[in-house]
Amino acid sequence: MSTKLEIADLNVQDFVESLAEAFGVTCNQDSNEICFDIPSEKGKGYVKGISFSYGVGVLDVDMQLEDAIQFEMSRSNIQPLKIIFNRESTLQQRFSGKDQNEEIKRLESVILSGNTRNHTVITLPANKPVCFFSLEINRKLFEPKIEDFLSQMNAELEALFRDVNGVNLFFHKGHYSLDIARAIEESIECELLGFTRAVFLEGKTYEILAHHLRLYLDDLSGPDKRKILRQSTVERIEEAAHIIRTELEDLENIISLANRVGLNQNTLQNGFKHLYGTSVNQYIRNAKIEKARDLIEQSDLNLTEISYQIGINSRSYFSKLFRGRYAMTPSEYMAKVRKKNADSKSA
């Protein structure tokens, strides 16, 4: 059972003040920032809003609630455009008067707008970490800022920004990019003060907006043609790298590895090049040779035993890879390491 709240959201200040009132607390305000802490009897965490010119603002929400809450945005002649980046537990979203519920999962983002009849309704779960970052844009106030660029936009984006009163419903969901994730972190962790802080945060807000508009267009190109690396994909690539390093002896082919982490082979290859600057096969070879070096330094195994432990059955191939990485053969490196160990024991 969730508590139902009606929240004003014409701008981020209205949203934060309205939510604070529902929680029975007062807000703290400093320049263009407004925030409050969740009262201990209802959970923990905070809600923060930052307002900028041209009707742009951001919401930074990080909390855990004792009870689920459902808030419906109040009726208004102007419906703000929301771009929500979910960083933790799944959120539920729907439009009032509509039966369809949408899940916004961790690392997913949505662009959405209600209209004068169907308002945005969002449900936050109980006893789970709720953490999301949202860009809030009053399109009527934003119109002078973007007017000169609208004709250069994709037709759907142009229509979305020209709909200044929010006549049409809009919903698009995808996974946000690594660039967006980094910009959000930099915004949240900013320790600057005064004017410098305000300028920095506004710049980061527009950086996130620009990245997300590019991401939206990239989404339209289809899964196999996308060029922007999503944060969710990064986590799967990092999982693949972990599998490689922990299962060197038993690694199967790249297709099997891609299937295990839920990616296609091309995405896995492109991701490794983006994150590690190398192909999957080269990453595997490097990991094997690095493990061989560690075994030479930390074990009493002979080179044949070491080569089998890293999944290389050919001693000559093992020697070639090792020399290419460390400019000496494994035999030479082993002799050097064991002489050093013997010298240190006799000293």
C-alpha cells in the first residue's frame, strides 16, 4: 500500500516545497538551490532542486522510505518535460487515466511529458534505495533558448520542444550513456561554492541534456547501429573482463562470453576497445601473461605447469607472448625472480 500525494511540478522549487510539505518538514534554500532531509520516522536521505534560467532545473533525489509513496503531478496548463535518470531501485511510472504502467529500472532513463488531462504519476518503493536525477524543463520558458535550433532537430524532438503547453503525451525509455553517468556524478559531487558552483552546475546540466538528445537519436538507429556506449553496457563489459580474469584456464570463445553477459559479439568488441583500448582477444592474452608473471613471482610451479594454468598449451607460444609483453622469455624472468629471492634469503 502506498501513500498518494499530489505534487506541484511547474518548476523544481515548487516540486521540492510541495514534497517537503507532504513530509511535514521545511526546506533549506541557498541562492538557486533548495533541499530538505527526509524525516527519520519516514526514512532517510534527501531531495534537492536546483533552478537555472530559461525554466531549466534539476532534481537530485537520494533516499530510502519506510512506506511506498505515489505522487501525481498536479494539474497545470503547462506540463514540464522530464528527463529522468534512474540510478538505483526500479521506479513505477504511468499517466493518470491510463492503465499502462512502465518500469524505470536501474541505469534506465526516460523522456516524458504529461498533458492537461493525463498527468505523470511516479511510485517510489518502500525499504529500497531510491536514487534518481531528473532534468525538468518548462518548455514555454525554454522556447527563446532553443528557438534558433529547433529547425535543425529530428522531427520528433522538434515537435516535443515546440509543444510548450504539453498538449501531447510523450514517453521514451532507454539506457543512459557512460558520459551522462559521469556528468551526473560530477554534478552531485561538486564542492564549489557561490557563483563558480552555479556556473559549473548549469554547465553540467546542459552537458547532460546535450548528451541525452544525442542518445535519443542514437536509440532511433536501432540496437545494432548504436554508437554511444550505455552505462548498463559498461557494467556488462566489466563483468566480461572479470570473467576473463577469474576463468582464464576454462575460457570458451568470444560468442559464449558475450552470451554470458547478455551482449552481442560486436557490442562486446566495441566496448572493450572503448574501455580498455584493445580487442577482447588481446585483453585475454594480456590477462594470461599477467597471471603467468604473478605465478612465476608467487609460486613454485614450473613453466609447463604455469602455461597450463593460464590455458596456453604451447610452450613456444607462451614464450612468444611473454617476450612481447615483458621483453624477456618466461625462463629468463623466472631465473631473475628466483635469483632475487635466493639473494634476499641469504642476506
